[in-house]
Amino acid sequence: MHTDPASTATAVLTHLGGPANVTSVTHCMTRLRLTLADPDAADGTGLRAVPGVLGVVADGAAWQIVLGPGVVETVTEQVRARVEAGIRTGRSSVGAELKEDLRRRNSTPVRTALRRIANVFVPLIPALIGCGILAGLGGVLQNTGWLPGLTPALTTVASAFMALLAVFVGYNTAQEFGGTPVLGAAVAAVVVYPGVAKVTAFGTQLTPGQGGVLGALAAAFLATRVERFCRGRVPETLDVLLTPTVTVLVPGLITLYGLMYAAGTVATAIGAAANWLLTTTGALAGLLLGGLFLPLVMLGLHQALIPIHATLIQQQGYTVLLPLLSMAGAGQVGAALAVYVRLRHDRSLRTTIRSALPAGLLGVGEPLIYGVSLPLGRPFLTACAGGAAGGAFIGAFAMLGTKVGATAIGPSGWALFPLLSGNRGLAATAAIYAGGLLTGYTVGFLATWLALPRSAPHQGVPPEEPPPQPDPGQQPTGLSGNL
């Protein structure tokens, strides 16, 4: 079904209290992310009923509207234009005290921290995907010997962004935490500058890139604190000279003589922990990671794992966690297929599954989560079971010495194949990953088939043909669609 971006944006803003109630507009691959000045003015029920809205995740002032890939970009443009128009006409002025009070009342420190870290890395995902695919293609050309003249150029294009990833992280960090973005980037650039090899900290010679994205994140965050400290104390006549200088100098020295060493130690520990986890308890680790990832996606907290993925990619060339986590999508697809076959009477639900299944196969799980499994309840749990089985399958091979990793983050499902890498060659890596997907599909399908009554109604979208009426004395089954 075609979604008109303009009408969708108008309807979304209407149910969120109008453009004047929106203080920030961003988006990721599938979700429109808005911050509201007054969350109480939003109508979540009406918002979920808007055509094209696949789901809504509300966390205090932060609202995430699931629209799906492709659609989210066009709708975000329309929403942003309406919000900016409201700002220009003065209709979006909201008292700072009210916004601060609502922020404190509706946000916990942990949720706020995870959300803000996600906001730093989400804008980087398109470049990570593109460069990751190019890196995989360059690896294939190098291994096969094809197009030898093109391979070095392709490798350069794919590697340039990753080499300067810390700079982009620093820019986004300063922007997110209220500093000047270019100053955050300047401090974070210290982490990857080749000249750090001449510096010794704690008796150890530093290496360019030591600490990676974690060091860049910490350095840029410190820069925002120093900048804000200076802004309130330096005379206006000297602010343009002293504040940028102090903001770069103080955090830069602290980064060289403290943060890079500390962040490098943490990054090394993350890599060692991931390797130990898979080689020692691979099947169990895969079962837990694959089984618990869907709830994280449902809450929108999965983006907080991006720094860990990025750290592993910089250290080892790939992240071994993403293939395990992506098995949650395989369980979701298997569960949706079982619902499609089991509930033949529900034409509307089957239409939803047919439209959302291609995205699910490519690793975009929100349409199936919010349109199918979560409203029904039990299929959400059985989808988690399928993800756990697929994760256990891949984890078991890791215990046997064959690791499956991804050279970039973002895609999953079948879209992850071009990004696969490992320690046993591409053929073995792809075969194990495909086996994990098939395991997730199968277990998700069978578990859902056994758990879902043939006559169970769909709680999300009313069927075109009424389902059989339940026994008046029968208690409802499944989980609430409002989880």
C-alpha cells in the first residue's frame, strides 16, 4: 500500500499535539524519532491507527514511530519541514522550565544515556553499511584475483571512513551533548592522528586509533563539558579566542595521557570478553543473545549496542555479536509464516504479513513485530524462541572454532550475507550463517504453530471476516498489544 508522506506527517503531528509540541526530529532506518515538549498532549492510540504507522514506542518525552525502510526518510522530511515552519512563525515556543521538568519526570538516567549514545551512532549507520559492503566486495576481488587494478582503489574507498570514524563520532557526540560539533571532532581526531605514536603514557607508547570509538566518545564528551564551563566564565571579548583553544587543549592532553590508554584497555577487554564468551559458552551465549534481542528492538534500545559492534570491527575486522543477534529476525519470520498458515480466516492479518515479510527477510523486524507478533502476544514469545535456537546454532560452531562475523552494522537477515566475514573463509561463514537462519525460521514456525490456537483472533487489525466467537467463559490468551 502506498503511503503519502505529506498526509502521514500531518496525521502524526496532529496526534502528537501539533508541530509546536515537537522539539527535535531525527530518524534511523525504520523509525521516526521525535522529542516532545509535553508527552501528555500526545494521543498514542490515535497515532497507532494512522495508516502507514506500524508501531509506536513511547519513552517519556522520546517517541519512536515505526514506519519502515524507505518510507521513514520521506515522512521525516515532511515532519521536519512542518516543525521548522512552526519555529519560524513562533508557534513552537515552549517554556524551558516546563521542558526540563518533563525531561526529569519522564526519563531515567539509564534510558537517557542509552538513547543519547544511540543518537551519536545512528546517523553513521548508512556510511557503515556502504563501506562494509565495499570492504566485503574488495575482499572477494582480492581472494579471487579478479580486477587487480580496481581492488586497491576499492579498498581505499571502503577503508577511509572507518579510518576516520573517531572524528565523526566526536562530531556527533558534541552535537548531541550541547557542544560545538567541530570542536568535538577536533579533540576526537587526536585518537587517530598518526603523531600519537611519539607519545608515551603510563610507560607505554601510544598507537594511532588506540581506544577507537570509545576513546573518541569520551574525548568529545569531555570537550563539551570544558566548552560549556568556559562559555560561562570567559569574557565575551576573549570568548572567540580562549574558549576554542582551551576546549581543544585541555581535553586533547587528557585524551593523550589518560583517555586513550583507558579506552584502549576497555576496548581490549570487550574483544577478549566476546572471544571468551563464544569459544567457551558459544551455544548458551547465542541462545541468550538471539532470544533476548527482539525485546530490545521493541523498546528501541538495540542501537545502544552500536559502540560495542564498532569496537569489535575496529579490533578484529568484524563483529561476532551481530550475526547472533540477527537470528531474532529469523525467529520473527518463522513465527509470521506460521501465523499466516494457521490463521487462514484473517485476511487483513495475512495481507499485513505479505507486505511485511520481504522486509523481515532482509532484517527489518519492526513491521512484523508491531503488525503481527506483538499484537497477537504468543507469536512474539515463540519468535524469541526461534531467535534463541538460531543463535545457539551459530554459537555452537564458534565453540568448535569457526566464527561468524559482520564487517559492518545495520543490515541483518539475508541482507547480511554481503557483509559476512570470519576466520574460516567466506564459504564456511556463509554456510553457518544460512544454517542459523534456517534454524531460526524452523523453530519459530514450529513453536508458533504449536502455541497459536487455530481460531485465535488478531488483536491489532480487525479481520475482514469475523473469527469464531469465543466461549463467554473462556479467558483471553496471549499478551497485551500495548506492551
